[in-house]
Amino acid sequence: MKKTKMLLGLSLVAVSGLILVAADHIDAPAVTGNAADITDFYAFQGQDNNNMVFVVNTQGLLTPNATAAATFNENVMVEVNIDNTGDNVEDLVIQAIKRGNKMYFFGPYKPSAAGTSSTIDISKASGSVDISAYKATPITSTQAGMKFFAGPRDDPFFFDLGQFQKILGGTASGFTNPGTDTFKGTNVLSIVVEVPKTMLGTAATLNTWAETKKKQ
């Protein structure tokens, strides 16, 4: 059984619950703007309420020109961790890694060890999808009840940074409605996987977080 060792990158987002959002957009200099930089992590019930959807967005603040040149890195694995026992330790992982023009997915499966060092068990392959190109029709793949996507998308996160700075500076007391979206016109590279809930255990609540891990 071939396994590839990955060590934890510098970008980590942690959230809990059923319908979740986490974001940072501006990360440490070592990872900002590259394939290891997680901007957002979303977990929510799918349109088919028998499924859960996990979305990991990376490489935020991409302009249209930068989006055309942005790529996933073959040495960076994206890992969604799922705790279904309430102890904040991953019981299942879903892993995604680029090879050529495809994104390959593994899991959900129980990892051989928890923590900052991960392996990919290739016997747990669950599917793959061609990576969508910028301005091209999005490509999705459905395999064994799971759905996959990888490619550029408009940044869905809304934040009025200018008004926030005014609040911090004491010149405003709150946000305006609707406010100004600082991220309007910028893009991210997105990985999306939809999974039947039956693959995630029987817990009523899941704790879930996303990591990027660099090959060593």
C-alpha cells in the first residue's frame, strides 16, 4: 500500500456545527497568495438534504488576470477533517491533491493517525475531476454517490473592510446596510466535495476543519 507523507502547512481553519463558515483572507506571509493559503472553509447541508457539502477556498484576492495564471500545487494537499465523536480529534478525513490537470479525492476514511502529519491511503480513492479553467464552463464529477469540483470561483465572502477600519478608528459605530464588499471582483481557487451523510457516521453534530499540508 503506497502512502505519501504530508506535513502540516501554515494555514488552518477550525469550525464546529452543521452550517458553518470560517474565513481569514489575509494569512501569514509564508502562505499568503499561494496554494497553501486557505481563505474560507464552508460546511453545509446540500440541496439534497441527505448530503453534506464541504468547500475549501484558497489563494484569495485574485484579480481576473491573476486568476487566469493561478494553479493548485501538486505538493500541497487539502484535507477536510471531521470529528463525529465530539473530542475535537479527526475521526474521518477527506483529502484532495492535484496531479496533472485533475484533482484526486480520497475518503472519507479513518486516518492512520491524527494530528499535523498525514498520509494518503490510495486504496481509499473516491473520485477525481478535471480542474476547471478560468472563464470556462465549470466541470463537475459524480462518482459513487459523491460529487466533486476544483477550479476558480468568484469569492463568495462579503466583508466591508473600509467600514470595519472606521469602527476600529472610532469614526463609525457600526456597519452600514448593505455596505461595500471589499472582495467584489476577486476570485479564489475552490475545492468542493459533496458527500452522503451516511459516509460521515451517525452523530447529530459534526466538528470540522480544513488544513493544507505540504509534501516533505
